[in-house]
Amino acid sequence: MVRTISRLSLHTLALAASVVLLVAGPARAGDDLTPARVEAEARVAELAKAGPAADGVAAYKLALDLEAKGYRDLAGKAYEIVVGLDGEHLAARRALGYERVGGVWFQGDDLQRAKGFVRHQDRWMTSEEFAAATRPQREAAEQKAGEDKVRVELTRIASQDPELLARAVRALGGMEARFKLAPLAEALRCEPPALRVFAAEELARLDDPLAAPALLKRAIYDPDAKARKAMALALKQLALPGTVAPLARALASQHSDTRVRAAQALGLLGDQAAMGVVIARWEARSGNFPNVYFAQVKQISYIQDFDVEVAQTSFIADPIVGVLQEGVVQSFRILATEQTFYTVERLAYHDALQNLAGTDMGDNAKAWAGFWHENRDRLRKESDERYAAAARERAAAARK
């Protein structure tokens, strides 16, 4: 009877031949060459030599016996022979670490992948665990990519080309807010001024408190008046209670330009509680100082008479000196300690107070001080309520 050898049978024979060669190969230094081991290797070699004609049941029993004796490597070879004879032998498959996934047998790394596990940092984890472990890196890469796209559009806005400008504004409108903050803050320091104005207005629309530090600095130090105004109005939109203090400190700068710009920013900020610091600075710089007197006098001395005293044998004449005095005494008030105050700073403080109070008490610091003294409790309460309302709106928007 002629037997037809299939392609699978040829593969099985080749596998069996490789097992024979492996078992029959020269022993390595340190291998267990006890009689029991030599006998076990011979039994496996004989089984492999039989090829497709081998008895599957005998092969499985041999594998169990070898495993019981501790010859795990030889037992594994025996299990492989069993699987070669019967691909659906469940016990042999499981002994070799196989599992069926989707009707297909897998083992080792292939089994982990088939189960949906992902290898990361030398260990297998679920897709959820992998997502959690790699979230910081993925988010950082995603953030960088998003910010780079925003910077490209800001470059087009900086060109001031009408067509590019329109396209860039549309593109930015479709981008997530979380990608815009850092590029827009950087744009506050870039040319031209129109780009800085746009960046300030966009930061106001973002309504992110993290934009405040960049806006505060540029609201004073930007060389362009329109840009400074846009940044101050953006700070007003953010409505953060910690905004007044940095600008108030800038009022004490040694540079007049800085003091003027800080006053202008405070005036645009919309915080009526800032009136107190502006008035205090106005009084300190202009002074409601007391009047002083300046006397310009000319004195003329002359001999009015002689005081004659008779001594024993002589006359002594002491002259009596008179003084004529003419001139004028004038009353003065100090208006400023610097020439720039009256023409520049006073106007800045006055304008700031008008903007904050919504009324005009004139150009006398004492009148403004009286207004503040009468209304400060009410104005501070209104300021606190405004900040609280802005915080509630921001929290409500964050929950959506």
C-alpha cells in the first residue's frame, strides 16, 4: 500500500529530524549526563525518529513522565512531537503555553499581542495601562504639534497680508484653546505691533488666568501705546484680583515713563479699588505740601549815632549802627518734585481716576482723596463682587 506524504507531513518530518539532531548532538560542558538523563534523551530521539508514524498517546505519556522527573526541556520536545501529530491536543498545547484566540493557537509574545496586550518598558500591559503610562509623553507631543500649528498661523498674521491674515484668523478659530496660550504669550513680544494687539485680544477671549503674567509685563513695557492698551483691556477681561498689586508697585518706579504707563494700565483695568493707590501716588508726587515762604530782601547798614563814654583822661565814642531793609516775601507751594510730573504724570493719574470712578473730581489730589475716603468701602465691595462673578463664570465654563 502506497502512502501519500502531504506537505504538512514533510514539515513534521523535518521538525522531527531537527529534534533528532539536537538530541543526538554532542553534549556541552556541564550537561547532566547521568544514566537516567541519557535514557530520557534516547527515548525522545526514538520518538522523533518515528515521525508521523509515532504513537501520539505514547508521546504524550512520555512527555508527562519526563516532566515529572524534572526534565522540562525534554518534556517540551515531547509535547512538540505530540502537537505535530495532533494539532488540537489541548493538554500538549497548554503545556507548551499555547492558547486559542479567535480560533487560532498562539504562544509567547504572539499570544500577548493576540490578547490585546502591549509591550512597554519590558513588560506587557493592557491598552488602558499603556495609555496611562505613556500619557505624559503623548500629551507633550500632541501639545507641541498643536502649538507649532498656532505659531504658523501667527506668522501669517504678522505678515499683515490681507489674504493670509483672513485665512490665519479662520484657522485659529478652529483650533483648541489649549494649544493657543503659549504661542500667543510669545507673540506679545513679537513685531509688528498689530500682531501684539491681536495676541492680547485672543488671550482675552481665551479667558485663561495663566495669561496674566505675560500681559502684566507687556502692559507696562511695550513701546506701542495701542498694544499696551490692548493688553490692559485683556487683563480687565480676565478680572483677576491679583492684577492690581504688580501695577501698583510699578507706580513706585524711578522712571517716569514706567509710572505713567502703570497709571494708564490701572485706569483701564476697571478695578475701582485701585483708586486708592493712584491717589496715594498722586499725593506723594505732587504733594499737597504746605506753603513755604521765599524772602528776597536788601539790607543797608549805616552809622546812626555814637555812644560817648568819658574815661579818666579821654573820650571814647562807640558807633551805633542802624540797618535799612527793603524787599519782598512771597508764599509758594511745591507742585512737584520733578519737572515731568505736572505735564505728564499728573495727567496720567487724573485720567486713570476718571476712568475708574466714572466721574471727575478735578485736577486736585485733595479732592480725589476726599472722594476716596467717602466711597472706598462701597468701591471695594463692588470690586470684590466683580471678581467673584468672574470666578463663578469661569468655573461654570470649565464644567461644561
